[in-house]
Amino acid sequence: MTPFDTALRVQRREVDAVKVSISVEIETITTLNSQAHAHDLRMREERALAAIVPIASDAWRLRMKAERARLDHQAQLANVRLTSLRAQAVEAYGTMRAIEGAAGRFKDEAERVAAGAEQSMIDDIAAAKLVIARRNAERSA
């Protein structure tokens, strides 16, 4: 456990949330593209029918152009949001990687300090045994 764990969890959640948002925007763009394609197909079919049966279609044509403009505008907005989300994802991922690096360095430092303390304890025990052995040797001599 490091002091960075909470920040890392929060950052991972943010990265996950951005991933979901990107998926939603991609789905929106795909849906809008499908709708635009269907709209274009319908306009071609209606124009072909209008050529066969002469009827006044000015109002219909204006409505279809307005619908196409609306679809194009929505797709443009979705692409802008997607670009923004991608930039946000890059930043969030970079921040997450920086926090992971800091947490890793903290763990490495903690392990180094613990190993140093353990080595000091071993050195102290060895020195104490050496002193005891010398005292016993002096008493015996």
C-alpha cells in the first residue's frame, strides 16, 4: 500500500469513464452515419419517383435538405466531442502512468529501506556475537 493508491484508483476510474464516453461517441457517430446514408438513399428513391409522377415536391425537398443539414451538424458535433474525449483520454492515461511510476518508486524505496534496516539488524547481531565471543575468549585465556 502506498500513499498513491487512492489517486491511482481515482485516475483509473477516470480513464475507464473516458473509454466509455469515447465508445458512446463512436456509437453516436456510427448511428448518425447510418441515418445519413439511409436519408441519402431515401432522397434518391423519392427523386426517382417524383420524376415518374409529377407532383410539387419543393416543400419535401426543403424538409429533406434541412434533415440532412441537421444530421451533418450532429455528426460534426459528435466528431468534435470525440476529438476532445481522445485528448482527455491521452491526458488521463498519462497522469495514471505518472502516478503508477510514483507508486512503484515509493514501493522500491520502502523495500530498500526495509532491506537496509534488516541488514543493519543482522550486522548488529553479528557484532554482538563477535563481542560476546571475544569476551568469552578473553575469560578463557
